[in-house]
Amino acid sequence: MDTTIKKICAGDIRTASRLIRDIEDKLPDAKAKIKKLYAHTGKSFIIGITGAPGAGKSTLTDALISEFRKLNKTVGVLAVDPTSPFTGGAILGDRIRMQRHAEDAGVFVRSLATRGALGGLSQAAGNSIHVMEAMGKDIIIVETVGIGQQEIDIINHAHTVLVVLVPGMGDEIQTMKAGLMEIADVFVINKADRAGARQLQTELSSMLNLSPKTADGWKPPIVMVGNAFDPATFDENTAELAKKIEEHHLYLQQSGMLTERMHRKAMTEIKDALSACLMEPVMHSLVTDGDLEKIAEKIRNRKSDPYTAAEEITEKFFRKQAGK
């Protein structure tokens, strides 16, 4: 077995961090290592946490780490952060709020930069999840960047999706607009000590009652989580949230829906891999030859259009491949 693969499977954090960095940088060697790692993945339970910016997702993630560690579960966290326009790195780094777990060998927290990816997820998220799976993490929490209506991509990576709402932030409208009603397995009303929390709960309950049950027959529960600065209540609330997550996990297993969600995840992975295999050599060739700038200039000057340019590039590339 490759030394890197062996170290990651043994839970080596430095080696795993280095591979995730290489995945983000799209180094060719990273893809080769992911291929070798793949056989060691697929056993972790993946939880997605999504919601608008400022909803308190990081605080909830931190609290859930503690709850799962009480159950002696090892935890991996991928926190997808906005990209720095200067460095291309994650602006918030490795999440200051989660640093109290830094000395815990059973917890691995890593930030990813979106680097322009839509859907609230980094393009490197899928493979980074695989790295944590290969490390043997029982639970992997993926916290999205929080960009409102583009949050739904998490459903293609997670088994259980938490949608976090906060009273007074227009969440009712955001929930309906973003399609979050369809992807939520558990709703969390965070900062529930604020005015309007009960009203938000009532409105959300009404919407759930009016909506048909989800395709898998699960009705998302609503969990109220109070002020993080009131430790006793907050801990009680987050323990209840962890319980609801486990209930959904058991439901998925007993109903057979877990297999279906894993199949959906596999479909997403093959589409992403196929897109990368087709796009990366094309883009590399265009950049190397200087053609990309010329094409962009033609489009800017309205001498061509994006669709015609894409068709010409595709035809030229496949003709070139056929001639090899």
C-alpha cells in the first residue's frame, strides 16, 4: 500500500491535510491518491449543515462535535468558507470557534475555500469527504458557506441535511425560495431566545403540514436551539438535535433510503469526475496555447457567442483526440 494511503487510513492528520490541500490546488498526484483511497471510503455517516450567513452554523457544528464525542464517535468537519480574493484560500481559516477540539485526536476540522463554486460547496468537497472517510471518521459534518439560494448542492453529498433558520432574518421567505423545504431532513431554529422564534416555528410547522411528505416518507422535525451563552439550555437543545439526527439516520437504514441516498451520491461523483476529466484537459490546452484569451476577446467584442465558441472548442478537441 502507498505510504500516503497507509498514513491516511491510520488517521494521520498532517498527511490528510496535505492531500486535501493538493486536492484544492488540483495537483495531478492528488487524483491518483484519491483513486487508491476510494476503496477505503463509504462507511461514514455524513451530515450537511446549511442555511443563510449569520445563522450560527459554526456554533451548532461545534456543539454537535461535543455531543458526538460524548458518544465516543470520531468526527471530521469540512467547513466551506468564502474565498479570499487575494490568496484563493478560505477567509476564515480553520474556524476559531472549533479550536477547543484541536487537541482531541478524535476530531479533525478542515476549512475549504469555495473558489467560485456555486451551491455553497467547494469543488474539492466531495474528494475531501473521501479523505475523512478513509481516515475512519464515524461522522463527517459538512458546513456550507451560507449563500442563501445556492445551498441545495449539499443534498448530493450528505445523508442527513440540517437547515438552520434564525428569527428576524427573513428565513420564512428564504426557505420557500431556496428550495430548502425539499432538502431539509431536520430544521433547526437557532437563537430561539429571540423575538419571533415561536412565530417562525408556527409558520414552518404550517408549511410542513400543508406540504406532502418527502419522497422517503420522513417528516422533518423542528428543533429549537437557544442562546449559546446559556450553557445549560443550549447543551440540552443540542443534545436533542443530535438525537433527531440519529433518529433520521436509523430511519434511513430501516427504510432502505440510505442505499438510495448513497446511490445519488455515487451519481453525483461520476458526473463531477466526468466533468473534470473532460474539462480540465480542454481548459489546460486553451490556456497553454493562448486561445482562451482570444476567444474571450471575440465574445467580448460580439464577434462570437459563448455557445458557438463552446461548440467549436468541443469539435476541435474531439477531432484532435480522434487523430491521436
